[in-house]
Amino acid sequence: MSTTPTAEKPLAGLKVVEMSTMITCALAAMMLRAQGAEVVKVEPVLMGDPMRYVGSQKNGQSALFHNCNRGKRSLAIDLKHENGVEAVKRLAGEADIMLNNYRPGVMDAIGVGADVVRGVNPRLVNISVTGFGTIGPMASRPAYDHVIQGISGLTGMQGGDYEGDADYDFIKMLICDKVTAYTVAQAATAALVARASTGEGQHIDISMLHACLAFMWPDGMMSHTLHDDDVIDMPPMSESYQVLNTKDGSIACTALSDAHWDAILKLIQREDLKDDERFATLPGRMMHLPHIMKVLKAGVAELSFAEVMSAFEAADIPSAPCENRHTVSHNEQVQAIGALETYVTENMGKLTAPTPPVLFGGSATSLAEASPGHGQHSRAIMAELGFAADTVEEMAQKGALLCA
């Protein structure tokens, strides 16, 4: 493993310790790994990260776990054992970044809270991720993606647009977990930049609730940003995002300009609507969006996918084919940018996963690495931390260390 930063691997030489379950810190740490950092994942002995067992899996390890843990090493250790706490302190002493997503107070109770680990290593960037923050009536409650989707208002944005819609609905993916993960990764590298000037690390608190509110606010909460009486309220741009179903395929599109609108009216042979004052401007069309979409959907229903896409491309209308989970990897543009890579690992066989999306220096990189087995690297990591072989063996025999 290279310890010298390069344009493609700017974090090479940095060490990350991840103490977490499920997605937020795991995905953040994997992003840091993709940029060159070494990552040690500290897991409980008995079960490990529960994400190992969620969803499609092979040989006892899930695709979800793989997609958030590629390239890491796993230390499975009992933190109630004195050597478990000592091992974490030694890891902190060597680390640049330490991540955890336990509830407030848990790390302190274990004996490896922020004051302890930063006392061991003042240069450490220590990040604690919580669901709701460290204060307030919900601070100690459990938080999962669906809970944060609900309280942040995201579920309210998915329904209720038109008559007959449900009032609330979920985004059908773990959006809040992943938004928080990107927030964590950005905060970690920002703190490293600060450390380069000050020589000191810092402790950082990030809540899923706060991260997701900040994420959805710019467009999703436009109508709740301005408060004066003379504000002209308009629906968010996302309400103009529509799926048009042709007779042999579906297209994601939105007509933003007057030229786009005119081209669509010509395509569906409804140029008579050009003279309708309600639709003469983009604000007017946005205010009458339900009626417009009814006209557009009816107009393309009997047209072929090819002729609609051809017309859209000629008019430079932002649009693309709607892919599904079975077809997206075959899309020519997805393949052209090398967004996915297929490779083989010993434990999970042949698989496909995304390549790192950031092209440092304009060069593509790969993260075609295995995800660690539970406790796969425990023995090696304990030796690196200076624990004697007989101590490691005794811990393994007593169930305080899993050496896979």
C-alpha cells in the first residue's frame, strides 16, 4: 500500500479508524479509502457490523456491506476487554481520522471518547455522527434512514403534489445515510486542511438530521426561505421534472425555456397552445403544471421513443432515457465514463461496483478491492499495534478477539 500521496490518491499515507455500524461512517471511510487512505474497521466480536447480513449476499456477506466497505481491514475485538480499549487507543495514536456513529455518550462509556483519543493523539480528527445531534429531546433515540427521512421533511416532499397523491412517501433508497456519509468525508478532509496550518486535529459532531436538512433545503425549501409579505411564491423546479411515457419507452425531461416549449408543442401537434397566455412564460407554465403535464403525456403516448428523443436532442431539451436497475449498467453513457467495474473476489465471486467518481488530475481510478471478512485482519493488526502473540492468542481463546 502506497504511503506517498499522488494526484490520483491524494490521501495515501493517511490512516483512518472506523468504529461504526451500518452506512454513514462506513461509506465515508470507504470514500477516504478510494482516495488512498488506509482504513481499519473496528467491529464487535459476536456479530460484527449488522450490515454484513442485510440484503443480497453470498458466503454470509452482503452486497450492501461490500458496497460500503471495499478495501478496508477488519479488527473484531471486544471493547469491554481492557485490551480492546487499549487497542483502540493505540489505533487512535497512529490515526489521522477516527469515525464513529454511536449514540451520544457511548464512546465515553466505553473509554474511548473524544477527550481520551485526542489526548492520545492531539493531531487526530475525531468525528462523531449521531442521528439527531447531541442535545435535545430526541438526542438519545435510535436513528435510521427512514426515521430521518420522516423528521427532515423528505417524506413530505415525495407526496402530496397532485390530487390523489399520498401525503408522505419515502425515497426508495438510503438517501439520508449516504448524504451524511458525504458530509462526513468532506468535513474530514476540511479538518485535515486546517491541521496542515495549525498542527492540531479537532473533534467534529455531525447529525444525520442536520446534514439532511442542509442537503434538501436549497431547492426543497425555497418556499420557506423568504418570509416578507411581497414574496412571489413559486413551486420548486423539481416539480417540472416529469417522466414521459412513449409507446415503447420512457424519457426523463423538463422543458425549461420558451424554445423547448415550442419544440415540444410542435412535436405533439399542439401549437395552438402557443397563444394561450397561461403558458407564455416559464413562471406561467410552472403555475399551471398539472394541466401542462396532462397535455404533454397524452401527446407523446402514441409516439415512439426514438422519434421523441430525436426531437428532444434536436431542440437541446434536457432529457435522457429512463433506465431501471436491470438496464442502467448497459447504458452507453454509463459505460463510456467507466462508472462501473466488474471484478472477482475470493469470498463474493464476480461482482459489479462503482469506480470512484472523482477524477483527480482527470484520471480514472479503481476500487476493485475485496471487502473484509469479519475479523479477517485481527491478528495482523494486533501484532502491528505491539500486542504479544500470546496475548493475542489468549484473547482469541476467551472470545475477546475474532481471528478469522
